[in-house]
Amino acid sequence: MGVIRRGGEHLLSLIEGTLDIARIESGKLALNLKPMRLRDSLRQIVHLFELQAASKGLRFEHDVDSAPELVRADERRLTQILINVLGNAVKFTQAGRVSLRASHVRDMAVFEVEDSGPGIAPAERERIFEPFARGAPAAGAGGTGLGLTIAKMLADLMGGEMTVSSTLGQGTLFRVRLFLPELT
């Protein structure tokens, strides 16, 4: 029964991801910008990934306290970006650490997710944001291959950018820059 449930969840994730991509590409995905308690949301994400990392014997480091308390953002989509990137970092890192850092200067937020995982080969880095691109089989992790595609498309839709840098055998750094005006 567990195999059937996991298979069903995987198919549902694949369908939802494909629909998200189609909505973004067709311009039918509207952002829901409203006041968001950024620091609280980041702390919730930290709590979620501390547990996942600990279950794999990884350290989860974070520095999110300098993030503003209140910003104007689409909370659902920002959370989706960070969960997709952090989920991959934890999934592909077998030993060491994963970290989340958040900074905010003049209404520009920068989120960095860094890991001490296997790194990404240059050829894979070139296509990492393409739909259905997946990590090397040796990494031993599954997935739909849509998480980073969706995260990048959402960052672009939000007027920001998402970049990756990596060194084989040393780890990977994803950086997401977004315009998130601070509210008082």
C-alpha cells in the first residue's frame, strides 16, 4: 500500500508542477502580493528543514534574523521557491551541512541556500533549471525534476533572479534575489 501511495503522490506532484509551469508560461499565474511576516515564515521553514537535516545527520545552519518582520510578497510562492531549493540541498547532501541565509537591503532580499554536497558538474549546471532535469543517478535521489524549474520561473515572475554556483566535491550555492518592499 505504501508503494501505491508514494507513486500516487509522485504523480500528483508531477501534474501540479507541470500545471504550475503551464500557468507561468501562459501568463495565467497571478501573484498574490500582500503583507507577509517574512521573519516568521523563514523561522517556520528553518524548523521544517532542521528536522529533515537532523534525520540525515546533517547540520542545518541558518541566519534569518536580519530579515525584516513585514514585507509585501506572495507568501505562497516565496515559500515554494525556498522549500524547493532547500529540499534539494538536503536531498543531495549526504554529509556535512546545509545553510539558509537571508539578507535585506533597500527592499532587495537575498536568500542563499548553500550545501556541502557533491556539487554540480558544469554540464548539469547549464541545464539545471530546465524542466525534468535531474541530478546524476549516482546522487541516489529521486524527484520530478521540476522543483528548480518552478523556483526559477517564480523568481523571474516576481521580478527577481535565481543563480547557482557549484564546485564538484565541495558543494553548491543557490542565490535568490527578489524585490520585497519592507512594510512598517
